[in-house]
Amino acid sequence: MGITVKPFHGVRPKPEYAAAVAALPYDVMNAEEARVMVEGNPHSFLHVDKAEIDLPPDTDPYSQAVYDKAKENLDGLIKDGILVQDGQANLYVYRLTMNGRAQVGLAACVSVEEYEKGLIKKHEFTRKEKEIDRINHMIACNAHTGPIFLAYRADAVSGQATPQALMADWIKDKNPVYDFVADSVRHELWVVDDTEVQKQLEQAFKQIPCLYIADGHHRNATAAKVAEMRNAKTPQPEAEHNFYLGVIFPHDALEIMDYNRIVTDLNGMEPAEFIEELKKIGTVEPSSGPVKPGGKFEFGMYMAGQWYKVIVKSLKSDAIGTLDVSVLQDRILSPLLGINDPRTDNRIDFVGGIRGLKELERRVDSGEMAVAFSMYPTAMEELMNVSDAGQVMPPKSTWFEPKLLSGVLVHLF
């Protein structure tokens, strides 16, 4: 069957406003941080995706007032000519460059039906309260305001007409409509408005058996549920709500960073006692500096002002059990520190690798946390293997960088 990619009438900033509009995803900062980010910038898309920042600080972020404000702000950006809808349905090539490494993906609408059939594969559970929030936001705005970060196996199609080759050929001699830097990441966008090239890209993706959700599980699940709600009234197979916004990258272009763990206490143990318990299941060596793991089953540990290199092997051989995050959970966090459910236990927190190891030191040195673990990153191959097996990863297993920005493209339905 293959994957459907559908051109759409993108709503996007005029080029002169692109850098001001584009914003990080709504769920990577809290409301206070977002308020600081938008100071002096009335065009930031955070006014749409996190509209509580424009209401009194004590406003319930899940109240209808927030969703109404999001709709008001989106309509205002369109009315004021900051955002403009393309007159024809297009595909878009989106390139992100960070630290000299570029990844090129196709922005398109993908199919809710194919997600429900398992052709667009997930690797995480979603939380009901977050789904309800995005359902209300999506219904109020009548739009997909944030793209889903998707991947496909780069070797799924061979020959000269691969998606990678077609995208590279399209952008080779053309200037992007957007070219700006945000948080040290260069963002470029090209409009694929040639209908023949669109057909070639559509055909190339029809040769790809499945996609993998890299980031955006809640928005993905929400898009499917909103489509289900609308189709319950009147089934409309070709309606825009049955297709949702994604940016699709070849898997070998993506980088997953470490997603580190910090814990509030040692479950009643002193540091020396905890180290002795660790030595019963692996090796523990003091380090003269921060430990960034160099391979699987190796962990950095920071405790009481000291870094250690810890090696603990997996006792399992399945796709989930051999993940480093699973090994840490199964052999250290649960049996030694008493953290049995990292999804709900408030004794554990998670720190994305983009913040660096200094952030782990800061949280422990402040006294807020007792111990930090630096992780070896999950590999894309591991993510895809878990998804192919129909399983889900432990929470906070992957941190993708760079991230797609919201507001660069919006899909109205």
C-alpha cells in the first residue's frame, strides 16, 4: 500500500515575519518560560500554541478561555497578514542545520487512516490529559498548528527516485523562501509547487511501507481522534481533517540525544552504601570529570560532587529490554532506588541532553536531587525495531535535536 503524502494549502508567515513567528513546540517549556520568550514579539506562534501566556497568570491552562484565545490569536495573525495561505496545494522541503549537520525532510499531510492501520508507527504511550488539551486546542483553532516529526527507513526505496534524491534535486538551484537561525539552528523552507514533482514525491512515498513517529505522539493521536469525532457526524474520507501535518525525514539523517535521569534521594542509603550495591551488579569507577557514556550499557553517575562511570549489562535480549533506559530502570532505578513507575513517581525527573551534563551537576549540587545518571542515546535503529515489534519504549527514551518549529507551516481543515 505504501505511505500517502498529500499536498496542502499551507498557512505560513510572509518571509519577513518567518523568524519572528517560528517558535519551539508548546510542550518544551512552561508558561513562565514562554512569557519570557515572547517579550517584545507579538507575532510569536507561542501566542497560538500556548495562549495562556496572554491571559492572567492564574488562568487554568486547560480552560476554554485559553483555547478561545488561541483561536483569536491565530485569526489575528491571518487577518493582519502575518500568516498567509498558499493559493494552491503544495508540498514543502524543510532543512534544519545544527552544528554543521543538515537533515532534509518533506512537509506534507499524512493520512489518519494509515496511522490507524499501523502504517504510521508509534513508540510511546500518550497521556489522556495531554490528549484532551490538544483536542480542545485543535478543535478551537480548526487547524493542525504543530507538525509531527516523522521518519522513514532511508533504504526503503532504491534507485534515483528516492524521496531524498527528489528533495535534493528540487532545492539544488533554488533559494529557500525562508532562511533564518533560531537557537543556533538554521531553518530553511522551499515550496514544491510543481505538480509533476509533487506526483514524483507522492509516488516515491508510495514505495515506503511505513513511517515512524519520532516526536509528537500526543499531537498525532489527537489528530486521529479529532478526525474520528468529525467523521462520526458525517463521514468525509477526503476532508482535510482526515490528513494531518508532518515533516518526514530519512532515518539516517536524524540524531537522538541522551535523555538523562535525576533522582531526589537514594532510597534511604548513604552514597557509599549505594555504590556498594551498584558494585554487586556491575562496575563502578570514579572519574576525574563528567562522564558522557561512550557505548551501550555504560552510564555516567554524579553524586555528592563526584562523577563515576558505571557499567551494568542487560539481562534481557528483547528490543525493549536491551535499551539503555530499560537497563537503568530494571537494574538500578527500580530494585535499588524504589522507582517502579517512572511515569508517575515524583522522585525522578528527566533532563534532555541538549542541556548538557552541567545541568545534571547543577541540579544535584543545589541539593534538589541526590543523584544523576547520564545516558548513552537510544539509536534510531532501536526505535524502529521497537515500533516494528508493536511495543512502546519506557518514558523519555528519546530526545531529538534539532526540533521542528511551530508556526512555519499550519494546516487548516
